[in-house]
Amino acid sequence: MKNKPKAFNHLEKWQGTLANCIRCGYCFEHCPLFKYTGWESDAPRAKIITAFGLLSGEMDPSESAAHKLFSCFYCKRCEAACSSGVKLTEVFTDAKKDLIEMGFNVRDHFHHPDELRPLPHLY
């Protein structure tokens, strides 16, 4: 990547909201991506922490961060479960907008729900 700006113009409006996440983990239980992979880095809480790290400058924008933020089904089950009322998918959308403007490619990372369906057993 060549000299990409690190301005998070869309994400910055969520700066106060990101701190509202109490990291309780209720979102985990409802996230189909997390249920499939079992990786905490795929859970909504991890995406919020990633967004906070990017916005605060504690993390640099990277392919890895983009991959995690771009991997979401937008089912909004995490929002329904969030006891803090964080609009998670709206935060993810604004983070994606900023990362796309920085040159990260969403098409390389998007997961469609059909990709998570198990293959039929052929026996």
C-alpha cells in the first residue's frame, strides 16, 4: 500500500459510542460468524475493539484489520443482544467506508452466508 491517509472521517463520529461497549460478550452468543469459526477475532466485540484501535491510532490500518471488519453478515443479532445499545453494524459500516477510501478492497474479504453452510456429506 502506498502512503494511504489514516483519517477515519466516517468512524470518528462513533468515538464516544465505542467507549460505551462494556465488552460483556453478549454479542458473541448471537453472531453466526463467531459460532462458525469459534475465533474471538470474528466476534462483534473484537470488531469494536479493532475500530477503537484504528480510531485511537493504537492500530495501523492493515489487511488483517480490514478483513475482520469486512467479515460481517449484517444480521444485526449482535445489536439486538447489546446491553449497551451500541449500533454495531453502523460502526462497522463507517469503518468499512474509511478503509475502502484508504484503498482496502472489500471484495477480497466479504463472506456470504452461503459460504458458511457445511458441505453435504457424500457417503
